[in-house]
Amino acid sequence: MIGTQESFTVTGGARIGWMHAGWPLAKLSASATTLSVRAALLGTYTFAPDDVIALESYGSIPIIGRGIRILHSRSDYPEQIIFSCLRNPERLLDDIRLAGFQPRATQTSRVRSRGMPVRWPPIIAMVVAWNVLFLLDFVAWEPPKRPGPFALVAVGLLLAAAFAVQRSATVQTWVMKPGRSVTEIAPVLRVVQVISGFLLVGWSLFSFTAPLG
């Protein structure tokens, strides 16, 4: 009989849905009761044995393109969750088994691609508002401001929208398709928050300190 080991944690990278966190921005932890992937900015995804159908090797490029894929039944998580590290994928799979984690979900419960989880009207409305606000900085000021106050409003609107989608049930009902979870797009929203936050601070400082050329 194969012996077991205590829970363990390994550092690596992760692909969560559309987003990627490179090494060493992700960690995988395994025990007899839980398997967890935690990636900087992208969040933490925790599975019980009944949530996981199978764990399989993924990719063919050593170090940067090889890892394990978690086939799961959590409809509130992105379909694609992949963890990669410096270990050989087969060795990592062996370590997870030795920790006592055994997938128990059935193949019929697997989450498969269901298309984009968000509605098109909110996306179109955001794109239109973004472009109109940037355009206003070129037609409302003489000479045009780069970036001007309307550009700052556009970035602030994007930041506020990313927060609102995650926190407001009303906004989620408008943005998400029926039966879909905001958790599916949470990694994208977190990255949008970070980028738009940096842009808002940086452009604000630039607008107040740099003369218009």
C-alpha cells in the first residue's frame, strides 16, 4: 500500500480562465480534503474531492508550458484552471495523490465551455462611453488635453464598473447571463481594477504636473 504524506504547498504559475499569473505568483496546496490554487490578483480556487473529476498533465514545453489541469464541476469557477511549476507534472500528480486527495466527481458533472458569461449590451455601453469620453478631450479643449479630465472620468468609470460588478447584485443581474456567476470573470475584473487604478493615479499626477506640449 502506498504511504501518505501531510498536506503540501508548491510555488508556480497558474492560468485561470483567460488570465495568467506567471511563476512565482501562484501556489498549489493539497491535502486529503482540499485542493487549492491561489494566484496573485486572480484569486483563490478551492476544491473538495467531490468537485474534481480528474487531474491531468497539460502542455509539452518544459518549465514554462507544462503543468496540470483541474477538470472540475464547479460552475461558479472558470472552466480552465491550470497550474504549472518546476516539477515534472507526473511527479506533482503523484504528490497530490500521496497527500490523500482523490477526485470523486463524475465525468457527466464536468463544466464545459458555455460561451461568454456576460451580456453584450453592457460591454457595448462601456466601449461607447469610453470612446466618447476620450473624444471629448479632443473637441472640448483648445488645445486638446492629453490626458484630459474626460479621459480621467473614463478610467474612473472603468474602475468603478469593475468594483460594482463584483459587489452589487443589481449590476450582476444586468451584466451576467442567466445561470452564470460573476466568479467566472473575477480574475479579469481584478486585473482591470489594478490597471485602471494605476492609470487613474498616474494620469491624475501627469495632468496636474506636466505642461501641455
